Amino acid sequence: MNTTEHEPVLINEVLKDLVVKSTGWYVDCTVGLGGHSRAILDATEPEGQLLGLDADSESLEQARKNLSRFGDRVRLVHGNFRDLRQIALRNGVQQANGVLMDLGLSSWQLAAAERGFSFQQDASADMRFDRTQGLSAADLVNTLSEEDIAALLWRYGEEPRARRIARALVEARPIRTTGELVDIVCRVASRRGKIHPATRTFQGLRIGVNRELEALEEALPQAIAILAPGGRLAVISFHSLEDRIVKQFFRREAKDCICPPRSPGCVCGHHATLRVITKKPISPSEEEVARNPRARSAKLRVAERLGPR
């Protein structure tokens, strides 16, 4: 695995809108190699504490080394943020001043050929963040029906040629490697513009393997539950599926009533829990994109926890 430190995306913007207090707890739900965590710990010296989660045990081990100088100010846990509240309470975090979610795939995971995330390197078609659990991408393409594969590629990869690709995958079984996947996709789907023909297929399989969108939907309300009044939730997304979930969640939780528009009166009993800080998502500057091309599609949304009524 490539363990070189990567540059955290939108780091200055995250610090500006997330770190509003220099004491208390901050939670990094996707600690990766620890880039954002390190910046948060530096910004909250000497009293700020951080709880870092990651489903990928290999990245977490590297994060332990990268964050070792902070001693007992940082606590790292192997776990998925879909279990955020349970993990936080188990580690003594009942009211956090900030929660960060940096979604999607990191550059070092792409660079690690054996993980199977990249269509540019031939390796086992794994694609699991947590290699101790669940089915791999190869398991999915070798066991799902053609209809289910097509639905997965359409929903998670937004692949317009999903049916054609699914049919080709089923006909070519068994499939074990990323190289085989790429060859099959390229035979039935020609390149369109600058996007590699396998890009959407790999995205769809990866999201399906890790159940990323379901985990995000489960984690967002848990983040609110562990935030102190005035605490902030910051989410960095990298594609429209994730960003749509975050936008709609923030919009709903910023309203007192979420009844249907034609409802004669409010019967939902819902009260706003958030104040949206970023009316529009924050994108990286041209300078950051030039320095770090991975940041190109990043979008940051931030909301603040309202106090009790």
C-alpha cells in the first residue's frame, strides 16, 4: 500500500467553518491517513480532542503513525460511520463541537493496486473499504442476476449503458480481476469524451460493495445526535449522489415542519435541528485543483446544530 501522506481536500475551508471552538471533541468519520485530523488537532491545541473512525483498517494503521505526536488527544477506532453514535458514546463523546465526513475514495486507496479500486491496474476485483467484512466486487458480478447488476450500475454509477454492460458481465463469468472487468466493459461501451468507459462501472460496483449511500443516510442523523448546540457538521462529497443526500438532509433538518405542501396543518411534529451555514456548496479554488487534481469534484456543505427549545 502506498502510505505517503496525501493532501487533505478543502482543508482551509473545513477549518474555517468547522473548528469554531478550540476545546472539546471533534469527530473525523473518515480519518483516512489523518490529514484533516492533523489539521483539526493543530487548530485546537492544546485542549482539543479528536475521535477518528475509518472502515479501512490499513489506512487507520497509517493514521496512527501520522498522528502519534498528539498522544492521548486523539483516539482512533476501526469502524464504519454508520455506527457513529454507538462508537462515539462508547468512547466518551456525548457532545462534539464538530463532526467531519470526507466521503468517497482516497488517492492512496486508488494507488494500492491490490485493493482493486483502480481500472488502470490489474488486480483482484475487491473494492471493499473493510476487507474483513462483506462481499467483494467480484462476488457481486459473479452472483447477482443480470437485472440486479444493471440496476446497481444505473443507480450507483449513473451508467447509461448499464443493461448492455450487465449482460456482457454475466456472459463472461467467472470474473476475478479488475483487468477482466475493464476488458469486458471496453468491448461493449466505447469511450465518451475524456471519461474512461469503465469509470462509472467501477464507481457503481464500489458504492454497491460498501453500501456507501445507505451508510451516509444512516450516519447523518447520528451526527446531529452527538453534536452539542452550536456544534457543526461538515460533509465533503465527490459526486452528485452523495451531495444530493447531504443537501436534502440539511434542507429537511433546517425546517420546523416537513409535512407535504398541501397538508391542511402541521401533523409531523418536526422541529428544526440545523442551521445551514453554506447556502451553496463550497468548491475548491483553481489553485487547489491545480495543486491537487483529486479536489476537482469536491463539494463542502456545513450546518450548525441548533439548541433545545
